[in-house]
Amino acid sequence: MNSSLVQTDRWEHGSEFHWLDASPAPSDEVPPWASGQLLGSGRDALRTLVHHGRGARGWRRLWIPAYLCQEVVTALTSDGIPLVAYPDLPGRPLVLPSAVAGDAVLAVNTFGLRAGPPPPLPEDVDLVEDHTHDPTSPWARSSRADFAVASLRKTLPVPEGGVLWSPRAHPLPPLPPVTEERRRAAGAKREAMALKARYLAGEAVEKEAFRRLALAGEAEVASGGVSAMTPETAALLATLPLGPWRERRRANHAWLAARLERLQGLRVLRAETEACVPFCIVLVVDDASRRDRLRAALIERRVYPAVLWPLEETVVPVPEEARAFSRRVLCLHCDGRYSSEDLTRVATLLEEAGRA
């Protein structure tokens, strides 16, 4: 975040985006999804794709990574397609399952750590790639998957939004209209972002005011039928500097990861190649109980790490290895909101929390 615009007593790190001015100027680069569709969320993109895959592509089963957000998995079940989890953990090479005709396989660039492409599949098996954590990566741009999706609000300061495209130029499903649920959700999220920006600037805004709106918006993002992106968000997306925003995340990640690697009792997951730009700093703590204590200590210091993802209860069975790994993970945001002063403060607070 621009530290000069944030009051010292309001400073915080993590959580959802606040409203940011569209500067620098938007990029002239063409995004990977330029020929695709703009939808209300990444889950909407997956839901409409699964419905299309079953009807138009003959999908009878979908393989998904064992390590995956369970809200996404729940969305994938909405069309009734059978799901099977295959072993896949962050920080390891991507190994796809032995799929057969009638199968589709979801491969995920988890945390933006992977350079791709995944190993080849049989010609009669469709490959779907999820590029949520680095949507403009070289892998996303050079993909040869049958279909690709991304949730944009994980890496970009937008209130909603998912994209669906076909790198192999397959026909896409019809674009749905904007639903009233998504229109309300986007409006609530926009207002929450604006109020959060005013709160951080020291105005007379209660934190609970924007948190309540954000939670209401999140609830409606997950409700109702699939939706297109609202025109307001589509217009905002066109103004964003995608290239500079990604490069800022790269620089922030490199600096903070190097600082945190000195801490004992945890490790920082590294990307496969320098072409990758991770979505966040992924910390793997040596012990699950210590992870929980570290997270609580950070929250007390107004640093809000994400837990991606809890796997205590899963929609389909997953290996115990994935569940055990999820208990030791913390994710620290490193996107373009943050200045070098912010990151220095985060590193110092993490060092203090670790000693505590």
C-alpha cells in the first residue's frame, strides 16, 4: 500500500484489497484471456465450464488436485460430475493422473510457483488449467490446454471477476447474463473497498463497517447461478496496469522471501524458475501448533496471513499428506499495495512473533 496515504494507527497488512487509484497507466499488453469470457468469479468460470464440458465435450469424470480450495471443489460439484483427487502438493513437480477417455483433468499453478506446462495427456482427455495465482504468467500466455480459468480478485484490486478462455480455440459456452446476486455482491465489495481505503487514510470510518459489507459480498459471490462480470468491474479491469502490477509483486516477493529465509523453524517455498511470480510468500512452518501460535501472534500485530487452504473437512477424500501439509502453511501477501517500508515492517513483526 502507499504508506504515505495510510495513518500509522490504521496500518495493517493482508486481508482484502482496498480501493486503489488506477496508476500507473494501464498496460498495453494483451492478457491471455482476451478472446475469452469475463465472469462473476473464478468459481463461475469453472461451473459454466464443467456444464459445457459434460454436454459438449463428453466429460464423465473430473480429476482435481488433492491440495485445492474446498470452496472451489464445492462449486465443481454443482453440475453433478464425479470428482477424483490426485496427489499434488505445492513445491513439488506437477504429476498428472493416469486419465482415460471421458476424463478431464484440472491442473493448478498453485501459489504461482510453477512454470508449466504440465506433462502431456492422451488426446481424448481434456486439460483445464487454473492460472488464478499468476494469471499473466508466461505459462498462461503460452498455454496449450483445452481450457483455462482464473479468479482475478486474488491478484488484482477488483471486487469480483473470473475469466475463461480456450488456448486451443475450442468453442466456449454461452456467456450468462449478470445475475442480481452478483450485481449486489459486486456493489457491496466495491463499497467495502472504498470504505477500507478511507479507513486506512484515517477518516472516521469504523473497521466493522467495511468488513460487514465485504462479508456480505463474499456470501453473494457464492450464491445463485453463474454470472457474467458486471460492466463496472470490466471497465475497471481495463484500466489496470497488469505488467507493472506483476513486476511489483515479483520485486516484493524476492525481497521479503530473502529476508524471511533467515528465520528458524520455517521455510519459504520457492518458484520453479525465475519466470514465475508467486502470488504470496508461502511459509511452511515446522510444526502445526507453532504455525497456529505464529498466526495468532501476527494477527495481534495487525498482520493478517492467509491459510490456504484448510483441509480438515474435504468434499472428496484427499491423502493425509495433503491435510498435514495444510496445517503448517501460512501465506503473506506481497502484491503491489505494499511499499518497501511496509515489507520491512512485516518482516520485523514476523521476527518478533517468531521469537515470542
